[in-house]
Amino acid sequence: MAAQCDIPQSSLIHKEEPYALVILKSSRESHCHYCLGELPLDTVPCLSCSIPLYCSERCRAQAGGGSLVRHQEEQRDKSYGDSLEKHVMEVTSLHNSTTAVECFPEHKHECGGVHWPAVLPPDVVLAGRILAKHLSQTGILMNPETLITLGFSHNYSLIAQGTKLEVHIYASVLLCCLQHALGFELPVNAIYLSQTVILLSQIRVNAMAIIHMKSVDPRGPHAFTSTVEQVTVGQAIYKTGSMFNHSCQPNINAYFLSRTLFVRTTEVVQTGFPLELSYGPQVGQWDCCDRLQILEDKYSFRCRCSGCSELNIADLVLNAFHCANPDCIGVLLDTPVIKYETGKLTSSHKTSRLNGGSEVEKINVKSLVCLNLMSNNSSCHIKPASCLNCGHYCNLDAAREAVDNALSCMHSLEDAIASKEIPSMVLSDASRSLGLLRSVLHPYNKRIAEAEDKLAQGFCWTGDLRSSKGLCSSSIKILEVLYGNDHIVIGYELIKLATIQLSLDDPEVAKTITRLEKIFLRYFGAHANLVLPYLETLKKESLPLHRQFSSVEI
């Protein structure tokens, strides 16, 4: 998937309805089984089996969860007035839908008898919906061309023997369930089993997780946490959307409104350049070695994106230790990481892209020069656990032990926050632990940012918002080096900072909200307020402070 022309940043390049979709088990009681929106108090169950829950009559009818006409006829028998009956008919009729979306009754073949979709894994249920849809549309049983038309690759030949056995068992069970549900003979033989096995293998590497943003309107000093929560509510097959390749430094962003997939560019993409999204791991989130392992384990490919083939600041500092020389900001890495990073330079990719903007200058470039020397000169050897800048030795065993002890205190703080009771001793211990982490880990190590964020949360619970604001700002500075200044992760953290600033009546909140709005517009365009409704609330609440701030500027 490549750009056929120069594409501006934040351009909507793709929109698609799912070929097939299924809700995850964790969301069955909280989200509509068709549109995946949050369920209201008065849920609408399937008329036949009462197991799937929907948010409206329309969603139930579109999912095939009972006859809408039959339900309306039942309503007419009740002693409602003519005006109310007319209103109900209008708001529940299918032709009032605002978008023309292909409507396949995806639940119809699952309804009645034993409700196997509640038992089988979501990917197996999704395979059943794909097969049922194909049979419904073609009117014929599966044939050798059935799966080829989806155009997806699979990793069956690469998965472990135990996993293969599991897939074969699920394929057999699914065919038996469909045979019973569809009401006609569906042979469970080698040909049909092999096609279903391949379909399951395709789904495992091509299904997209549907993520909805859940924004909480915080009030009071205890509302620092969970202002934005990403909830995975379902998984689906998008025949075109699933064709985008992965990059650990993506230039497009995929997001969902209800069931609909939207894909938008996050930077200017020049003609001929690939359009790549992230399957999960990104630069700044995990180091390169972990990213490669995650992708290989789940998708069976070795990532060769720019983030994994070129040097970048995030991979150098993400898990680095502090130099033993307190005045040095050089990078100190474990030996395996050093070998891996120099391996990037010995590969066919000789260039290096250093993310982080002006912050990169704060990290002595001699460390990078040293890596270049190691990759090109076998006689140049850096002693294990030595700073790549000044050569100072550090006892990494002692450093790891100190980090483990500090993180243990942070876990205690996390437990205290979860229990909504934070003893002063736990907060003070966590503060000392943060100081220890700062002395042992590199200044841009992600674990420092995570500790600062957790401690900021603790101070919020105790009402010390000024301390919380300082820690939140410090955490953001580290994340900016790891992800870049305009990454969506920075936007989420700026929402926390803006919430604290609003509680403090800090006029600086206007600048913070302007910046986070710019980030959300970059990733979601005109849908920013739909993806995160709380963004609009922040803007409205900051307006009086914005005017005050503007008058001071003048």
C-alpha cells in the first residue's frame, strides 16, 4: 500500500465497513454486540435467545437478533397512544439510518439452541461469521476459491505443532456448529477442514482489534487517572484495511467510530512511499529487540521497518542506565543491546535517523560515533557495562537490584491508589524511590517517566496538585524524546496535565489544550471530538482562563 501522490498530513485516505466483526467476551456485558457502543441501562436483548445485548432496536435488527417487525407488532397490542406508537416506529425503522451500510444478519446463524459463540474464542466465532456470510451471498458451499478471494496471507506453516492441533480442533468444532445452525449438510471432511484451518490462520494475523476511546470527565483532585482509556471491544476483518503493512514508526493512524474503520495520515507522505500503520509495538514503547520478538511471535514476520533497521534515540535510551560519572549524560547499555544496535549499522541500512529533535543534542553524540566505530572496526571494543561516551564502568548487577527495589515501592503506591487509600509513608517511600531511579537510570529511561506519572497520580489523590503538575510535566519531557513531540501518546499525557492545570486555575492550560488539540487533529482530523468527546469539555472549561491568559500577554 503506497501513496500514488503526495498526501498532506491528517488526510483521510481510507474508510471501510467490516467484512465481518465480533465483540470480545470482555465487552459482552458493557457494549452493544452490533455497533460496539456502550450499552444504555435499558438494553435490548435478542428476541430469540436473549443472549446478545444491543443498544437499540436498529442494532438488533441489523445483527439479525430477532425480527424488528414482529417486535413492533407486539408493541401495537399494548395500550400506547397513537402518537407514541408513531414515534417509536420512526426512531426504530431501518430506513432512517444515516449511512448506507451493507447489512448482513451476522448473529442469525448463531441464534437458538446452544449459544456456541459465547464459548468459542472470538477468532473462531469471526471465522463462523465469514463462512456464514459467504454461504449467504453465494448460495453455494465452500469451494477451493472461497478463501483466496479474501487475498490474505497466513502463517500456518510457521506456527507450533501444538497451536496447529488447536486450530484443527476449533475448525472441526466450528464446522459442526455451522452444520447444525445453517440447517443443511456441511461436510466435515479434509477439504472443508483444511479451508477452515487456513481461514482461522488468516484471521489470526489479519484481524484488526477495534479500539474505542473512553473519556472520563474528571472532577476534583482525585480525577487525574483514566481521563482517557483505550478499550479493545472487538475484532474484525476489513478486506482493504487489513492489507496495510506494519511499521514501528507508522505514518498512518487507524481508528474506529462504531464499526467503521478510518485511516488517516499522521505526516506528509510523498509519492511512492509506503503507507504503514502499527500492529501494536512502536518505537518508544518497547525497545527494538522486544518489538521484533512480539511481531515474530504473533505475526510470524521479521520487521525491517526504518525503526528496526536504523539507529534512533528511543532504542538507545529506553532502557539505558545512568553513567557512573554524574556529569556525563552518555548512554550505558547492556551488552546484548549494544550488539543489537551495532547490528543495525552492519546491515544493509547504513543511515541512522535520530528522533527527539533538540533533545537529541543533550545526549552526547559520541555514544553514537562509538557505535559506528564498533560496527566498522572489529578492533574497537567497548567493555561491557561501560559508558559509550566517557568509558566509565558501572556495576549493572547492583544497578538492577536498586531498580528492582525502587519499582517495588512504586508497585506499593499503585496498590494504594487502587484501594483509594494512600498512607503518607507509601507516598514518601515512592518519592525516595523516584530519586533512586533517577540516579541509576538514564535521564530518558522510560521507567522514570512511568514512575513520575504514578507518583503524580498519588499526589493528586492526596490533593497536592502542584507537585502532581511538576511530575506530570517531567514525565512528558521524557516521552517526547522517546516518541517525538507530536505523537498521540503525548496527547494523552497532555490531557492529564490540562486537567491538573484546570483544577489549579493555571492560565497555562490554554497553551496545553491548544497543543493537544493540534495532536488530536493530526491523528483524527475532523473526528477528534467524536473520538474523544472530553476534548471539547476541556476547551470549554479553559475558555475563561484562556481570556485571562491572553490579556496578560497583551
